[in-house]
Amino acid sequence: MFSTKVKAWIKVYVAGGAIIGSGFWLYNNVVPTPEQLLEEFSPELREKYYREKELRELEQRELIKIVKKTMKSNDPIWKTGPIKSPWERDSLIVDKAKEQQQDTFKEEREQSLELKELRKIREELKKIRTESTKETEDIVNEKRKQSWFGKIF
């Protein structure tokens, strides 16, 4: 019915379709979603991810501004002058004001996170102290009731 060349090409297309289809199926069913990856992280890494998320978004916005400014200029890409990557601190053209602004942003963010953690720890300690005090008083009262010395006094 078909010549050997046509049969060979049919086999090629079927094999290629099977490879592409199995790749698509594997990607959709095996590769975890970002939410699943975050669930798999340890609590420390998850906290670090959320803490640095705002900084990454800020860097991305800064990069988009740089790209827009570069698009508007008529100069070649290597002559963009004062535009530098927000991640390169050791580049030849260093904008100290932006660098200091980023450093202060990071420091303020870290300090606010430390303050939040300290408040949380203080609240937990206060809660533990009150529970401990209550349990201690209960134990002391129970011991007084049980001992002959406690019955007298």
C-alpha cells in the first residue's frame, strides 16, 4: 500500500509525536509547581524566600527601568554610560547613591524583620512564663494539700 520511504516517514512522525507527547505529559505531571517547591522548603528557607522576595521585585523593577532607558537612547548598547546593572557593585561606572540606597533598604528591611522576630519571641516568652507560673502554683497548691505541713498552715 505505502512505499518504504512513506512508511519510514510515518514511523519518524509517530516516534517524534510520541517523544513530544511524552515530554509534554512528563513536564505537566512530574515537574513541581512553584507552590509545591515552596512547600518542600525547610521553614528557614521558606522564610528567607519570602523575606527576599520584595528585594528581588525591587531589583527587577530597577532592571526594567534601565532597559526602558536604554531603549530610548540612540547610542549603541555599549555606550549607555551611567546605566549599570543593579547587581554589579564592581563595575567601572558605579552609582554610589543607588548603592547606598540599596544598602539602606536592605538594612532597614533586616532591622524590621529582626524587630518583628524579637516581638514574636517576647510574646512567646511571656506566654510561656505565665503558663509556667500557673503550673508551678498549681503544683505547689497540690503539694500543700497533700502534705501534713500544708494542712497546718
